[in-house]
Amino acid sequence: MAAKRDFYDVLGLPRGASDDEIKKAYRKLAKKYHPDLNPGDKAAESSFKEVNEAYEVLCDKDKRARYDQFGHAGVDPSYGAAGAGAGGNPFGDDFDLGDIFSSFFGGGFGGSFGGGFSSRGRSNPNAPRRGSDSEASLSISFEEAAKGCKKDVSYRVVEKCPECSGSGASKGSSAKTCQVCHGTGQSRVTQRTPFGVVQTARTCESCGGTGKVIENPCRKCSGTGRVQVTKKVEVNVPAGIDNGQILKVGNHGNAGVNGGPTGDLHVYITVRPHSIFERRGFDIWCELPITFVQAALGDEVTVPTIDGKVSYSIHEGTQSGDIFKLKGKGIEHLGSKRRGDQFVKVSIEIPRNLSSSQKEFLRSFEKEASEANYQKRRGFFEKLKNLFGEN
């Protein structure tokens, strides 16, 4: 038989760990290796038993003291130490592990994990259960995202079968109580372990956990009581929504089970790129090309916005890369009338394919222009002179 691991190593704790740290580590590992979460997994089952054994010792002040002093020999019944007798159950005869989880997790542990250990925590297979959420995708334009809109969305959803009204049985028949589990939906398995007799619940293989058997299934839904259909719903897309965000439409998801509530519809939004505008948070950016003459002399230019065209006065001596702001011309904040701004980056376009007369005119202009007209150029060459020590 392989040597036992150190109980502190089993729980991933250092020696000297506090009671709260031990309890917290145990909760985490017990959930991880719980048999109901790992059906048929022998390794998980072994780890679960190991974790329980470690906790049973370390949570007891006296046993922990003996373990810290003598190791496994201090708590192993075969060594004659005080505690459970050899081959007995350290938790007590006919002990139900559901009691441990009930005390740690506030009760109902078995119901949350498909049955748990005790009949007290067993979930009802015929209890109402909420339907799962359904999903759909919606592509909208940049302007629709900025301003908001209404859109029809098509999606696939599971609904109660109209043929059998959700019973799963064909007309004129009905489901019968499972004779194997007697309607509980679960079968109990008793195992003898190093800790004594442990009882666990498993989903009944005969009825699949429903507690009922359908002898004459409905043809339309094949006995499931549910069918998948395509539906359409109009959704309100709020102003300011962004690419990748999700709209939730309540009660438009998959139908619940056993009269449970309907799930929700999640609509994933895709915003198509714009040919001019770029969104950055709630601000809008765009680039405005202007001519050399407009930049040099200044001009009244037309700027596009999501609200339409506006006029803006370009000041004399505008440089390529300069940015000006149009306040309040950006995207509306979700749930608020407050809007971002629009930033416009100026790009000076150099003319191409000049005629002879145009070239001559520019050469004449260049001769008359002084260094004072080119502040950036003048500053650059002054730095260059200082760098190389030129006079």
C-alpha cells in the first residue's frame, strides 16, 4: 500500500495554518473532487476521500496535536491511538457526509450538485427549473450605434412542445412513475470506505433523473416535451452602445422545465466600421484634408459630424497634424444625454501634377519667403548648427 501523503500537503497548507485556513482549503477541495461533479472518476473519488481524511484530523484540536507530534501514527487506529476503532467509521456509524456539507455551505449542498449524499439534500427532479439563455447577433451601422435604433432580431429558442403541451407523451397517454427510483429520479449507492459506510446518490439510469418514464413519446418532440423554433423580436438599441456589448432581452430565452421561468435572450452587438469616423470611448475622431493655401491663409471649412455638416474657421498658419475639438459632437453616454466630443485632425495635402506656370509661381514664392515664415525649419537648423558647432 502506498504511503499516505502529509495531511497539510493534501490541503495545500503549511504547518501552523489557522482553523479558518484549514476550513477554507477543505471547502475548495471538497467541491473540486465531489463525486457528484466527477461521476465515474476514480482519481477524483480517491482525492475526495484523502481530503476528507486530512480535514477530519486537522479540524480536531486533539487529533491535530497528536498528528503534529507523531505524524500518521498518532491518529491511525492501528497504532492504538485514541479515536475511532480499527476498521470503524471516524465520523460515526451510518454517518451521512451531507451533514458536513450542510454545515459548511448553508444547507442544500446536495441539491446544488445533483443529489448530494443525504435524502434531506436531494433535489426534486420535477421541481421547476429556469430555462437557459438564448443568443443572437445583430450588426448595426456606426450612426445607429451612436443615435440608437429599433431592430428586428431573429433567434433560435426552445419552447414547450405544442403537440403534447410539454408532457413528452403522445396524445391520449401520459408519463408514468419510474419503477426503479419510484419517482425520486435518483438511485442510492452505499459504499464501505476507510471512513465507514458512505451513501451517495446517482441519477437514475432508467428515467434519466426525471422520475418518470414515457412509454409512448410524442412524435413532434420525441418525448422531450420541448421543440426548437425560430422567432423574431424587436429590440431597442440604446444610443451609445459599442461594438461587442450585449443587450439582454428578458423572458425571450429557452422555456423553463416543469413550469420554471423562461430564460433571457442575449443579443451580441457588432458595429460596422465607418468610412470617416473612428470611435474612441465616447469621442469621435476624423481626419480633415485641407490645401496648402487654406492652411497658410486660413479658411472657413465644412466638417462632417454624426449630426450633419458644420462650419469651422481654420486659423492662419495651421500646421499638418493640428487638432481642433467640436464640443458635444461625440457619442451619447449610455443611459445619459451627456455626449462626448469630436476631434478633427488636420492633414495638409501637397498638390501633385503641377503645371509649368504653377511651378514657376511657387519658385517665385519660395524666393520671397524668409526664414521667419518657417519657424519649425529655422529652429531645426539652429539646433543642427549647435550640434555640430557650426558658426
